[in-house]
Amino acid sequence: MNKLFSYLVLIFVISSFTTRKEVLKTNYIKEIPFNFDYGVPIIKASINTIEYNFLFDTGMPTVLSQGIVKELNLKSISSIMGSDVNGNRQQESYVMVNEIIVGGISFKQVKTLSTDLKSSFEIGCLNLDGVIGNNLIKDAIWEIDYEKKVIRLTDNIVNFKIPESANVIKFKTNAKRENYSPNIDITVNKKKRKDVKFDTGSNGGIKLPLPHYSSVLDSNKSVEYYGLTSAALYGKGQNKKHLDSKVESIKMGDLQFQNQIVKFDDSYPTIGNKLFENFKIIISYDDHNIYMIKQKEYANALLENFGFQTAVVDQKAIVAIIYKNSNAEKNGLQLGDEIITVNNLNFPELIAKNACHFFLNNPIKEMDSINILFSRNGNEQTLQLDKEILIN
């Protein structure tokens, strides 16, 4: 998970999204490979025999880019004021797609949000044509195999041989409002939080509301940071306080973890692929169960970095996050500083050559010690930093 920003979160719309399903045959099982290079599953699906790139996202409704909507000559059937998880808002339209083919299975009359998937630089770097969202996902049973990088779908859960050792998590949806995002309950340090989004469109781990949990967190096992940590459909959020904390116990369904780091802030609570990638996951809307079959141990007990993180803003590498009491903060690095060079790597040249490649493969993360040249209000300064352990 070292190739992407802290959280990949897209749009969160409470609205009416319906889909009718038509399958090629009964008792089917199909398999689709997915690309996981950037911590989220991206698959191929077809409309009018043309293949497109789709994010497989349980946390969103189905989406098509405005360019594809225009290409397919789809007309707006209604509109809504969309809102992303950062609180940014924008007027959007719905279209009706006659058929989307996923893994050879035909999904008919899919009500789809039309939006500009390149309005956010970070989201645009994924080169998405759309999102296979939860209003389509609900009409099949899905298995996400992170080890083999394939997604399987079926109409009969017995086709997925679920071992007795599988952990089971019950989920809910807001079916009355036809919002089918799977929401689960999670308990951290014996304090429960309901309606945490089980979100395959996030490349983060566990993110929970800080106000709800502040009374049960150990300050000696926590680190505070501030700045911009999430990119959403309509852009970045505002600078705000965040906290990473190692917690003693985490429980969701009958799945439990001990002494793992959880992120806390005031945005919408989610669980994402940083945790999911350690399991084979089966999502069944028939019984509202998520089955988690362990493939490797989840290990998120160490936080180590240089005390800051960067983002690409206006074709510049800008300091977007500062960790409190880190050496970076103590030595005067500030939000908004432009990074010019790191160990003789010229960041403006790298960004000019390919900004998305720089953003998705930031070379700082692979280094142990850095000499940086940065600029603030036109004044250049140098700083040497070693990677430090912020939570052990």
C-alpha cells in the first residue's frame, strides 16, 4: 500500500439507485482478473461490446465518466446535488444504461451517476471510465481473491467453498432509500461504532471518527498529524487534525485483531483494502454476510516515515501532511512548502515528465535518509531527515 495516498475515497451519495439483473444462465460462476497496482481493484466491464476500466467499489453507486456518457449518447433522466466524503458538492446527473456486462454476466437497466472522473487529479491518475457500484454488486454474490488478483461472481453461494474457519461479519444497507453500501459494526477498545462503510474503493485500512473514540485511546501510543490526507471525487478536503493510534482490540463480527494502528479523524468511517488484501472476501447480499477467509496475517502495528507527506498540487510537490513532534516539524518544515530536490532527484522535472507516475510512485517512500531542498515564498532551504518510528 505504499504507492498511493492515504485514502482513496470517492463520492458518497444517499439516493435511489436500482438495477435489474439478467444472467446468462443459472448456477453460474465467472471470474474476472483485476489490477491492484494502486491498492484498489480495477476490472474490465463492457457496454455495447466496448470494454472499459471500472473501479470495483462497494462504497459507491455505479458511475460512468461524462466522456463515456457522451460517447454512448446517454440522456439525463434526473439530477442530484452530489457530495463527496470531504464535503465538496457538485450538481450531477443520472443516466440509464441498458446493459453492463461484468464477467460475462448481463446486468440490465442500471441507473448510473454521470460525473467527471478527472476533476480530481488523484482520481484522474487511475484512468477510470467508471465504477461498478453497490446498486449492481447487490445483484450477485462476489468473491474477491486478493492473492490471485481475481474477482468471481455467482448466483449461488455454494459455488464458493467457504471453510469453517472463515470469519463472518453481518452487514446492513439502507434498502428503504435504495442505498446498498454495506455497513458493518466495529468495536475498538470495547467501544462500538455502527455503520462503518465496508469500502473496496478505499486503499486505506480502518478509519474511524475521532470524537467517538477519543476517550478510549492511549496518548502514549498515538501520533497526531494535520493537513490534507484524502482525495475525493470533487477534490481534496480541508486541513484538519488526524490521529493514528495503536489500539488494544478491534472486533468486527467474529473477526478480531490486537495491537493494530487505526486512523481517526472527523470524516466518514470506512474500512478499506489495506485490511482486505490479507483475506479472500465473499460478499453476499442474499444473507447480508461478509465472509473473511484469511490468506495472510494483517500487520499494521508500526508507523514509520519522515514526519511529512507530499501531494501534487499545480504540478508541484507540496508538503501536504506534517506529523506533530516529528523531526520534520521540529526542524521547521511547514504545510505548503514546495519540495525541489530529494537526494539529487529533481521533483519538478519528474512531475513535468509524468505527474501521475510521480504521485503513484513517490520515490521518498523507498528511502531511509533524505537530503531535501525546499522552497517557501521563493526562499530555498535545505534539511536532512532520517526515517523515524512514530508508533512502535
